[in-house]
Amino acid sequence: MGEQAYGLDTGVLDSISNEIKEIHNLGVEVAIVIGGGNIFRGVAASANGMDRATADYMGMLATVINAMALQDSLEKKNVFTRLMSAIEIKEIAEPYIRRRAMRHLEKGRVVIFAAGTGNPYFTTDTAASLRAMEIHAEVILKGTKVDGVYNKDPLKEKDAKKYNTLSYIKALKDNLKVMDATAISLCMDNKLPIIVFNLKKSGNIKRIVKGEKVGTIVQ
Ligand code: GTP
């Protein structure tokens, strides 16, 4: 949503697509899990009295809107993509089929996973961890608006300290808001590293795939 309070910012979409195109051009297989908080926040709605499952399903639909926007933006830049949804919505997206997703990746398509895991009570982060495991990803890159994981909120506290490396256990124990506990536990059990980085800094994704130390690595 960029600097807007809500919705889709075409400038942000454009810059994220450029970043993805850059690494795709290097031959990296890329799968993307996208959230929906710029459109609808299930957790906030349930805090305001909406049934949690209903709110979460609405959030999943919001991720489909974002995924379609990203697909459109990438394809305008001649990046071939396939959009797969965890909720059947076949007029809009392919159903998620693991082996098919892997085939798309082998064929050089950027795969966008929409609608989370298809289940309420599971976050986008958990969907990312689950899909990463399923497609045998080497790493999860978690894009955020700060430079990595800090001991306290860097947007609120001036003396917040950034971690360059972090163990899963510390992230969990200190509740460091890397990802939610379910997502981190899944990565921990399967030894999948997570790199938390600033998505707003242009070139960051490329730096990471080229092996530069960017953000915080949780492993
Ligand atoms: P290969 O068979 O590996 O070449 O993959 P492919 O994705 O090109 O084959 P397919 O003929 O299955 O898909 C052609 C196009 O239709 C692609 O853009 C798919 O994303 C899209 N597509 C396939 N299945 C569905 C579906 O169930 N729903 C929607 N909306 N699109 C689909």
C-alpha cells in the first residue's frame, strides 16, 4: 500500500516486480507468498467482534487480489508467472497442486501462491513456511519495512539493536516478531533458514541471492 492508508500502490507494485524480475533473470527459481493486510486484516476484524474464521477467510480473499495485481505487474515486464490459490477459485487462479507448482518452477515461471494455506487461524507467514517446505525451497526471504529483526520495535525505539543472525529458539523465546510461532517452529523443525530484510530498499533481494549479508538470518 506504500504510503497510502489502504489498497494498492502502483509504484510499490512496480518496484517489487522489478526486484523479482532481476533475480529471476539470474536464473533463481522464485515462488512468492503474498499477504493481504493492505486490503483486509483478519486479526483486527476479529478483535472488533467478527467471527475469526470469517475474518480469516476474508483476509485470504484479500491475498488473491494482491496476487492478481502482482501477476499483472510481473507479466507486463515479460516475466512468466503462474498464480495458484489454496482456495478453489478456478476462474481466476489455478488450484494449488504441489507437483504442478514444482513443474512451473522448473520451467522458469514465477509461482505466486495466494489464499494462504486455505485455512483460517493460519497466517501468511505459516503459508510461506509450509509452501517453502513443500517445494523444497532453500530459504525464505521475508520482506518487511525495516532492515531486519531488532530487539525492540525500531520504528518506535531509537536504541533498538538489529540482529545479524538469530536462532529460531531466541526468536521464539523473546517473541521477536520475525514471523508467528507456528511459522518459525515449522522452519526450525525442518532447518529452513529465514532472511528478514527491508523490501523498501531497492536491490536488496538481488544482494541476498548473490550472498551479501543483508537483514537478519534466522537459522
Ligand atoms: P505446462 O503444461 O507445464 O506447460 O503448464 P501450463 O501452465 O502452461 O499449462 P496449462 O495449459 O495447464 O495452463 C495454461 C494457462 O492456463 C496458464 O496461464 C495457467 O495458469 C492457466 N490455468 C491452468 N489451470 C487453470 C485453472 O484451473 N484456473 C485458471 N484460472 N487458470 C488455469
